[in-house]
Amino acid sequence: MREPRLAAICILSFPLLTLPPLAAHARDVDCNGYRYGMKIRDVVTLDINNEKSPACEIPNNSRAWSQIKKWCNDDEFCTFRAHVVRRNGNRYIIDRIIGSVNWGD
């Protein structure tokens, strides 16, 4: 009698295990690369011509846009950790810079 009950519980719970998560949570991402300034946003990536290269996009109306110069050197090479608002493919749209990158995490 235990086996049929156990089988019924497993079969009934299977659809619950295969459902996707209800909501995606914002997270932090490490941004590393050259800064490319545009009219309405800045993009930090290692290769602007490669669409598969990960990129951090900073809209000019965000708090991160005013902070970015602190995290870039004279050659416009930037490294920082940022908070992601949303993701579009390999592009991360960020709203604020959290701090430095902890290499080895």
C-alpha cells in the first residue's frame, strides 16, 4: 500500500518541480573593459564590435553614470561591480556601481 501512495505523490509533485521560477531577481555583475561613450548611455565591454562579448550598459540618467569616472583609468579601461536592473542577451543594464571587483570570488 505504501508503494502506490509514494508513486502518486511523486507523480503529482512532478509538474511543480518542472515549473520555471516565478520572478527573476536582480543581481550584481562584474564589469570589465573599455568605456565607449554614446549620447544616451555608456557601454563597458572588451570588444564593442563583438555582439557576443558581455557588456555593461549605463544609461546617462542613472546614478552609475555619475560614478563611472572613479572606476576607470586614463585609457578609459574600467573595472567595477554593478547592480543589474535587467538583462538583454549579453548586455547588462545597470543602475548603480557597488564597488570594486573581488577577483577570485
